Amino acid sequence: MPPQYKSIVRTCSEMANTWMQSKYDAVNPTALKRLVAAGAKLQPFSPAVMEASLKASLELYHEVSDTNPEFKKVYESMMAFRGDQYLWWQVAEYTYDSFIIRNRSRT
């Protein structure tokens, strides 16, 4: 593919990703309010369900990593990046977001 076409595809992909994330963030609160207004009872998954889900996911990721070197490379890179990001997020973003959520009704 010529470089200019690659650039077009990359730019369009980035724009589509940004648009979709923005739409997701913008319409989900309204959808959530509609669900609750219609009687939906929202509750988080139990720790047992989350633990079982994590365990099953990690088992699958390790199984696929054992048979697919490309997946293993991407997975290990993603996990390293995520680990570094969580260090920052835990100190900065999570703390601030938790504070704002607890105080969102204040004017």
C-alpha cells in the first residue's frame, strides 16, 4: 500500500476510534438513567464472580501465549504497559476520580 494510503487509513482509524469512544462516553449515562427509570436494579459483580472471571481469563491468556508467539509478545507488552499505567492511575487519576464521585452532589 502506498505511504499516502497508509496515512489515510491510519488517520481514519484514529478518528473513528476517537469518535466511538466519545459517543460511548456521551450516551451511556443517559442509557443508564433509562434503565434505572424502567426498574433495573444495578449492582456490581460479587468479588467471587470477578475472581473467577479473572482466573479464567488469565488461564486462557497463558494457554494462548504458550501456542502463539505473536499473541504472547503483544500480551506481555500490554501487561507491562498496563502495570506502569496503573502505578500512575492509582496515585493520580483513581484518587481524584474517587474524591469527585464521593462529592459529586456538592455544588
